[in-house]
Amino acid sequence: MTAMQPHELVELALGLSRADGCVVIADEESTANLRWAGNALTTNGVTRGRRLTVIATVAGAEGTASGVVSREAVTAEDVEGLVRAAEEAARATGPAEDAQPLVDGRPPSPHFTQPPAETSIEVFEAFGPALGEAFARAAAQGELLYGFARHEVTTSYLGSSTGLRLRHDQPTGMVEINGKTADLTGSAWVGAATRDFTDIDVPALHTELTKRLGWGARRIDLPAGRYETLLPPEAVADLMLCLHWASGGRDAAEGRTVFSRPRGEAAQNAPDNGEGGRRAGGTRLGDKLAALPLTLRADPHEPGLEAAPFVLAHSTGGDVSVFDNGAPITATEWIREGVLTELITSRHAAGLTGLPLRPAVDNLVLETTDQESAPTLDEMIARTERGLLLTCLWYIREVDPATLLLTGLTRDGVYLVENGEVVGAVNNFRFNESPVDLLGRITEAGRTERCLPREWSDYFTRTAMPPVRVADFNMSSVSQAS
């Protein structure tokens, strides 16, 4: 078998295409990982993988059809079969609802023909020894540490029959640590996201775990109910991601989501879209969602959270379309100072709704207008008379799309705060909350910092959020989860 560089596979597939249009994406991935349990490393390893995706478009009397086929570990000998399969898939389907002209006219990436970026076990050169020192400290303090660290680098090469030759290198790193008491009755969690592990402060993470385990020395039973609640950045990220993923423009315009304007409200109040037309009157664009001047935004060039600056779509769904591959992604304010300003759209969805094109960005930032005077979580705890500190959300599921009502569990640390101090760990709860409704009940927001969402860390790691204070967070029932 012939070994080829990813960009060469892209060129080979495009050259073999007999379709009216063709887009090829080659993803080269390398991953390094460490795992540990009971204060000792258990496994480590490095893996590599390759995936080639071919998107064929075929014009017909009734419209353009698309066929998409992806395969792993593709060699040069596999490419023609993959291209033919995509073409057959396109001819076997009817016209694609989302059909648009393939993107063109973009300058090529300067390093398109260079080998892919890679990671290796050396990425843990500083992290590994620091983790070993944490194991020793934990053992001396009667604690047990469990967890894992993963670093992944994916280089994506995108080529098209319209001349696109784009490349993006995406490093993604994360570490999660569970601390447990020696008798396994107490548990706490911390996590962090990184691009290269040079900025992971293991002693600080372990210190935070020790502090939380100490808080759990006293156990307090509380009933279900509504409590003033402090949420650290990680928990806020889990909720804001649910909000963001539900903000598709087409679904909102068609009355299917929490961002749909209730029936009977006048559509003529819909604000101008800034591009010579009106926004879809069926959406809540222009509505004030947050009581505080909070801005939810994304930017592919956000320092430390850099993401792909162009659309990389391996399939069509929701407000993502394979026809948009290569379209530029720009900085977007989804919510500006509390007001809903943008919804996610593909070119097809934008055409249907009258909204501007706003592709999703692979990062998310929530912040207040005044970061310099924003408090830390510890400062917010210090001025809490009585409330809960909810450090982790778990098993989050959607209950009602019309309100974006979510349910889930607390895990690894819910604490009672009284008179500015954490006085003990309380039992776990099931919660029922809508992150949209919650925005309107945030009474204080702290300093935004990079964080790792716990529930969604397998899907989305590039977030920066503030700690927040929420009035009347709904702990709907007591849970036996531990």
C-alpha cells in the first residue's frame, strides 16, 4: 500500500471525482493520554488515526443532490472506491434541501501541503512529574486521586472542486481529577482545559480538591427546594452550552424552540438584520434575556480558545450544511449585554428565515462588561448569607424544547454556605432548570476564566465563563447519587 500525506489524498480524490461538485476533508489525528487511580498511574499511550470524507454533489432537473461517505485509515488504494461511493450516494438520493453553490474564492492556507501537526507523550513532560508529586501529597493527607489527561491534535485539510485548499490545526487538551477520602465516602472533582499542557497548574488543582474534601467533613441533609446558588465557571459552561446548542435560527423561526416568538406577538417589531432586510419575525431576536449586562460570544481567534476559522462540516444537520464547507467563520456576539442578537444559521437556513449567515464557532465565552471589578468565586462565597455552592452538574437532559427545561443531577460536591463560609457538604439533588430562564435570575456574575465543562467535555472544551449567583435555583428532589 502507498503511504500518502493527507493533502495528497485530498488532491487524489478531487482528481478522481466525476461529480458536478466535490468537497474532500482529510482529518489526521494523534492523541496522547494518561490515566491514574488510587494515587498511581495505570495506563498511558499514543494513538493515531486518519479519516477521509468525500462529499459529492450531482445536479439534476429538480435540484442538486449530495452524497457523503467517510472512512477511517484510508490509503491511496482506497480513495477511488470512496469517491465512487459518494457519487453513488448522491445519485441515489433526491435533491438536497440545503443545496447551495459550493464555496469558492478563498485564498489557500499557506501550509496546506505541509505534514500534519502531531502530539506525543512528551506533551506531559512537565505535567507528569507534577502529577507524581500530587500523588505523594495525597497519600500523606489520606486522599486518593483518580482521573485522566488527554491531548489531541487534529489537522484538517479541506479541498474542493471550486479551488478551496484550506487547513486547520486544532490542539485540544483536558485533565479531570477526582479526589476521594480514604474511606471513599467523600468525593470532589476539578478539571481544566488546555492547548498544550504548559499552563496546567497541578498543585493548584490538587489544593482545590483538598479544600473541597475538607468542606465535606461535615455532612448536612437538606430538603428539595429553591435555593440561592453559586455556580462555578465549569457548571455555568455546561448550562450555557445547552443554551447555545438550542439556538438554531431555522428551528426558532419555525416555532420549535425557546428562541421562538410566542404566537400572537407582532412580527413587525423584529429588528433590522443589518444587511438590508428584516430578521425573522418568528424569533426572539432583540429580546432581553439576562437581567445583568452579560455577553455570550464566540471568536475563532479568541486567545487560548482558538478554533477553526472556516466551516468544517462532515455531514448536514440542523443549521450545519456540507455545502457550506470552507465558508468563513467570524467573531459573533450571540447575546450582547443581555439581549439576544444572533442565532446559528447555515446559508440555507439564512435564506429561509431572512437571518444573516452565522455559522457556529467551536468556542464560547460568557462575560460581564466590567471584568476588572468582577469578583472571584471566593469573594462571592464570602458575601453569601445562606446558599448552596453547586460545583458539578451531571447527566443533563432536555425535558422541554419550548422552554429549554433541563434536568440533571448534582455530583461530587454540593456545599452549604452560611455567613460567608462553606460549612459542610449537603446531599445530592435532581435539578430542573432552563438556562434561558436562569439568565434572567443571575444576580451577580464574577470574573470570566477558562474552564472545562464537566458534562460536555467529550464534545466541547473551549469555554470561558464566570462564576454566577442565581436566585431560586430549583433543586426539584433529593437524589441518592454520589
